[in-house]
Amino acid sequence: MATLRQLRNRVGSVKNIQRVTNAMKLVAAAKMRKAQEAIVAARPYARQLNRVLQSLTQSVESEHPLLTERPVERVAVAVVTADRGLCGAFNSNVCRQAQAELANYADTDLITVGRKGRDYFRRRGQAPVLHHADVFRPLSFNHALQISHDLSQRFLNGQVDRVLLVFSEFKSVAQQRPVVEQLLPVVKPEAIEDEKLLDYIFEPEPERLLDALVPLHVNYQVWRALLECSAGEQAARMTAMDNATKNAGDLIEDLVRQMNKKRQASITLELMDIIGGAEAVSQ
């Protein structure tokens, strides 16, 4: 049985933890709003880039190296996770999805972005062949350029025949969904049935535009995955810290209840001692 002093100390400790988790929730909320705004701002550019790429791929007969399909013998799986924890099951969900994807292929290369993904697979004896560290401190487009360059070179050099990107897609504050997308070879955008494709006159030549836009498309897909991961991480951390703050409040109420019972029992015992002493004196 805990003493009254021990219960008071525990209440003080839990209150300190509650203040920390509440502050972490507020910080995560501010960072999430910023990351969410970045995703919303990038979507119009992505839509227009897909339209131009769609028109180009239908107009150009020559195949770009990053668009060329070939027999799949070796697959690279790039896993995007956060560098920090305290965000619930956000990182573990992505890692489990990547692990299931790795099991579908006999010959794979594991590439990790973020410390949590690297540590998860190292503990299971699957060391990554390439790791990108400190990507989210701070997050910039240069990190996406470096990652996409490394993945593209592996594909162009013939080290791998397909590159898959595993990350957590930001749906809402309460929902982050692990997804698997094929990064390389680039999947050609499908024609939209309701939209008539115009016969454009390209300047410069379509081949030169394709050489510039296909790598740009790959860079953007990696950048989008990083933005999705950043927003999802902060949303998951905000939810986890909100739950921790509420749980701390419930624990404080329980400890205060125990403390009141303990204090009431000690007061009752002292009163009984006083009454017993008074009766002994009166006799």
C-alpha cells in the first residue's frame, strides 16, 4: 500500500508529464497545419504535370529510359518513415506494409528514409542497402532530389528492375493509410475519357520535353511521399499526445481519489485515538 507522501509525489509526477504531453500536442498541431498546407499547395502543380506528361507520352513514339518496362528480377523497396517516435502506430504500420511487400519478391533491395524504418528492419536482421538520414530536420526539396537521384540511378544502371515507394498517405488528422506506389518505371498516365486531348505544337521538341519532365515527375513523387509522411507523423503524434494527456488526467483523478481515501482513513484513525484517550481519562 502506497503512503500518502508517495501518492502525492506520484500526482506531482503525472501532472508534470501531462504538461509535457499537452505541449507536444500543441507543437505537433502547428507543424501538421504547416505540412498540410504544403501538400494542398503542391496538388495543382501535380495535376498539371500529369496532364502535360499524358499528352507527351501519347505524342512521342520514342521511349524514355525511366518509362521502359522490363522483366522484373530484382525490386527495390524504398520505405519512408519518421525519424522520431511518440506517434502511435504510425511508423510500425508503414514498416509492416513494407515487410509484406518485401515478402512478395524473391530478390529485393531495401532502402530506408527515416531512422525508425532503419531500426525496425535492423532488429529483424534486414539491414538496408541504402539509408537516408535526417531528411525531416528540416524537410526540403533537396532531400527529395537526392533520394530520387539515388533510386533513378539504381534503375538506370540495371541494379533493379522496379522501384516501389512505401509511405503513409495523409487522409485526415485521424487517418493515415500506408500505401505502396510504383515509382520506377514511371507508370504512364491514362487518358481521361471525358477530356479531349488537343494536338499541341511542342517547343522544344517532345523528346527534349520528355527528358526534362519524366525526371521531374519522379522527383515530385518522392517529394509528395515526404510531405505525406511529415503531415501524417505530426497528425499521429498530435492524436497520441492528446490521448496521453487525457489518460494522465484520468490517472490523476484516480490517484487523488486514493489520496483522499488515505487521508480520510488517517484522520479517522487519529480521531479514534483521541476519543479512546478521552474515554480512558474520564474513567
